[in-house]
Amino acid sequence: MSTLSKRDFIVGAGVTMALGVMGNTAQAARHTTWDLIVVGGGNAGLPTAIFAAERGAKVAIVEAAGILGGTLHLSSGQMSAAGTRLQRQRGIIDSPDLHYADVMRISKNTANPEILRLAVNAAAPAFDWLMDQGFKPIDTHPITGTTHEPYSQPRYVWGRNGGRDILEVLNRQLAPHVQSGRITVLTGHSAVELVQARGSGAVTGLVVRDADNRKITLHARQVALTSGGYTANPQMFLKYEGTRTHTRATYPFSQGIGLELGLAAGGYIRGGEHHTPLFGAVLADDQSPTAMRAMARHFPPERPPWEILVNGQGQRFLREDIPSHDAYEMALARLPDERCWFVFDETIRLQAPPLLRGGFSGPWTDADTERAFADGTYGFHRATDLRALAQRAGIDPQGLLDTVASYNRGRDAGKDALGRTHLPAPIATAPFYAIAINSWNLLSYAGVAVDAQLRVIRRDGSAIPNLYAAGELLGMGTVMGNGMPGGMSVMPALSLGRLLGKELITFA
Ligand SMILES: Cc1cc2nc3c(=O)[nH]c(=O)nc-3n(C[C@H](O)[C@H](O)[C@H](O)COP(=O)(O)OP(=O)(O)OC[C@H]3O[C@@H](n4cnc5c(N)ncnc54)[C@H](O)[C@@H]3O)c2cc1C
């Protein structure tokens, strides 16, 4: 899955066909005034539509891709929910308050209190509902965490097939509404513009573009924007998060249209300042975004570090054995272009446990690492002395020489300058090695501002009539703040989408 293209997801409306709604086109749909148009049939949009239909609303889902499901096709589907039935059955005492406190701890008190409160309160009912409809978590779950900063309580859950297990449930719930005509699915139709009443700015419809590139206006009493984030749109990523996104591991339809629609309607964007990268991508080449060759194992409780980590000046910037994903992510976020290097020597190469593992491009073994050094693969550097190594890698040579000397002295004295205690070997035996590491991103931190009813709001706090939003479009900086609490994208998308359809949207 090195490069995902839109073509992969334009598959002749497979899901739509299964639901028996082939032939639905916006040309036909334009004659109806929909109670609700849902823009984007993904993790947030599907429950919005399902629960609105259960209340009797006549709903159209406008979906740009050829299939429904959005990011759930790729997502690991990891969810966090507190106070669930599953937790009670396992004797775990947890609550939305504890969940809230954990997210605030991990985000350094930067998550939006109002929206976070809404998300943690909505999580357990949505998760219980998912289980009632047949969702099966992994036997040993819930857990406190793995690849993200651990929670204080075991509340972290996913299924064997990641996001696809969630999608299976949603598709099953959607089908009867499609068959009854309550929900109309328009795949292969892209939302391009909202229609608003003059004066009040109330949303009255949506302009879509069909597969033949024709613009068609649909009429609606309410519109819910659930079109996901912008991680597949490098320009928008740079604009809102102030840094490049290096990898292409995300859903190709995550182009950020919802932010543009929200802005054009009079809303505003927030949260990008909380940008939080994932640590540890080994990139395929210097094109950004590009494929991810491998990932670094950098969580010290699982693999205590043998190497040092340096920035472009050759300086260490982090106590490498700090037992925190967040510390790694925050440290990387401060470096130019979010890039650093693992540096080590021949003894460490021979004795340390594997540093790299497979990434989004498939498996990765020690033999692959050996080959990469031998071939001079992009990002892999080897040299007989540290100065030459630095020159090859693009690190300041004198900086690296000074840093390695200082690290070795600290290690001999048992007193590391940054407080590191795992000091298994000096960096002293040629040849020397460096592996370039970059950030990678799966989430959009900026999104449209909403109030506690998930109504899209203007800067003065007033709601734009008839316009709602949920999912990644709210911006992870709002729900997660500056950090990456696990499962806080999949779960809020699903649970707030459900809340929107079930309660928050008002139908006349
Ligand atoms: C590889 C990967 C792994 C992840 N793993 C996790 C995880 O384990 N836990 C977690 O919490 N988060 C994870 N995430 C993030 C999480 O999956 C998403 O943030 C979340 O599912 C987003 O849901 P959504 O409904 O907001 O957006 P999506 O599911 O992306 O749905 C948006 C929909 O809108 C459609 N759309 C876009 N533009 C238009 C348009 N112009 N007109 C009509 N439709 C449009 C899209 O095609 C899509 O179907 C992961 C993300 C990725 C990419």
C-alpha cells in the first residue's frame, strides 16, 4: 500500500450496488428537498445518515468516491471509550471524566473542553451500540495503549480487521434504510459548494459535481459536513499545520473540501496550531509526500534505545530512553522539516535488537536494512569515520563529532548529559551508521469550528443556520489538542456522527 490513488476507491460503486441503489444520480435527486444532505459517507457521515433516517428524515449521502466508508478502508480502527459495557464486564472502572482528564493530560490542556467533553460523553453509548450490532473487539482488549501515549485505564479497543470491522457494521445498518428509500446514496458525486439564503446565510442546498463533471444543485433543509480531513492535500496541510506532510499513507479523498465549504459559508478554521506528528518514518526518497519504507521502533519500554538521535546540527535533542510517545512526537515537531537521524556504530549494529520494522509499504527485516546500507538507499548512510558519515547524511560534521564524544564520555562516567540511563555501548567502532527519520501524518489537526450542538459557527460564535459538521473535519487539534491520545479520531467521528443524526440536528 505504498501509494494510494483515488482510482483504488473508484471501483464501480461496489457497495452501492450491494445496497441496490444503482441508478441514483444527482440528476434525479435534484427534484427532492432533502431533510438532510450528508456530505461524505465515511466514519462520521454513515452514522449521521443512519440515525437521522431512524428519526424519519429523508436523507441523501453525497460521496465523492465510488464506495462508501472513507478512511475506514485504511484505518486501524482503534477506538477509545470510557464507561463501556465491555469494560464493566472485564471489571474495569472507568468514566468519561477519567477519559477527559487523560486526554487533557496528553494534550497538555490544549484540547477544546467543550468538544472534548461532548466526545468522551458520546463514546461509550456509541461503542455499546457498535457491539450490539455485532462488532467484535480483539479478545484481550480493552488495553491502555500501544503506539500512542498510554491511558490511565484500559479503554482502547479495536477489531481484527481494523476500520473495516466498523464499516461492516455501518453498512449493515445502512442497508435497510437504502432499501426503504429513506437514504439515497450518491457515490461518485463531489460536493463543491453550499447554497445559502441571502441575508441570513442559512444553508438551503448543495452543489455537487457528477462523474460527467456536471454541476447539479440539490435542495436541503439541513446539511451535515462529514467529508473528513486534508491529509491527502499537501498544500492545505502546509497551510494549516505549518509543515510539510512527508508520507502518502492516507485516504486519497481526504482533500479538505469541508474546510473550504465551511469557510465559504462564513465559518472559521481552528486547531492547526496543535499539529502533532507521528515519529519514525523512513522515507522512500526526498519527495514529500512519498512512500514510507519502514518505521523506527522508538518506544523505550518495548525496545530500549542503543543509538543516539541527532538533529541537523548533530546535536542530541531528546533523552532517547524517555518512555513516552508524546515526548518523541513533541521533540520531532520542533525540528526543521521534522527530520532527525539515528546514529550508531558497528558494535551496536551487531548487538542491538532490530531498530526498524515494516511500515505502510510492507514488511521490513534486518536483511533489508543491511541491503539498504550496502546499496546507499535513500536515508541510509554508512562511513568509516563520523565526519564522512555526517557529510553523507547532511548533518553538521563538527556537531556530530562533538556530540558522539560527549555521549561516550557521559556513558563512561555513568552520567548522561540528557539523563539517559540505558547506555549499553559507546559509539566508537567503525563503520558508523546513520538512518534518516521523518515525521508522518494520518490526521488533520485543523478543522471547522463548531459549537456544542455541532453547528458550524462564525467567529462571533453565531451558528450558520442549517449547517453542521462532525468527524475529522472538526480538526484533531480541537478533539485531541496538542498530542495524540489513541483512538480519539475514529471514536469521536463515529460517536459525534451518531449524536448528530440521533439528537443534535433538528428536523421540523
Ligand atoms: C491509515 C490510517 C490509520 C488510522 N488509524 C486510526 C486509528 O487507529 N484510530 C483513530 O482514532 N484514528 C485513526 N485514523 C484516523 C481516522 O480513521 C479518521 O480520522 C476518521 O475515521 C475520519 O472519519 P471521517 O468520517 O471524519 O472521515 P472519512 O472517513 O475520511 O470520511 C470522509 C468521506 O468524505 C468523502 N469526501 C471527501 N471529499 C468529498 C466531497 N468533495 N464530496 C463528497 N464526499 C467527499 C470521502 O471520500 C470519505 O468517504 C487513521 C487514519 C489513517 C489514514
